[in-house]
Amino acid sequence: GVVDLTNYDQPDEVRKRIEPGACWATWSVPFDVEEGVNFVASAFYLSPAVRSYWESELTGPIQWYATSSDNVSEFLTKLEIDRQNIAEGEKAVS
């Protein structure tokens, strides 16, 4: 299938374990997990190396989805900004 991550409300447990560097390198984003099945969106061809990487990183089966490169880029940029804002907020409190 195809997924648009623009307004996807991602579970915190999935959001916290995302490694942006790996996502940028593979142009793939784990975006949900339900009943032990991981949902991963990818913007490019799923090479054996990309599939192998995510299969080793995620526990359980993976349901793959297609998305645009712009969608992955926007999603990861927003994630990185959110993490930076959280880190800056924690520094301000301490």
C-alpha cells in the first residue's frame, strides 16, 4: 500500500526508537506497530541491504508501504526538530 505520513499520529513508543540517521540512509521510516506487526514506509527500492537492516532492527514481521521522498524528508525533519526542542527545553529546566 501507499501511506501519507504528513498527519499520521505516531505512537510515542515507535517515535522514541526511531534512529533518524538510519532512516535517512534507507529512506524508510517505521511509523506504527500493531499486534506485533511493524509498519514501515519507504520512498525508494527496497534493496536486500535495506530489508535486512530493518528486519534486524525491528522485532516481528514488517508490513512495507510506499511513500514519497518528500514525505519521508518532511517526517524526519519534523522529528529532528521536535527532538531538538525537547532537548533544549530540558536544558532550560536544569
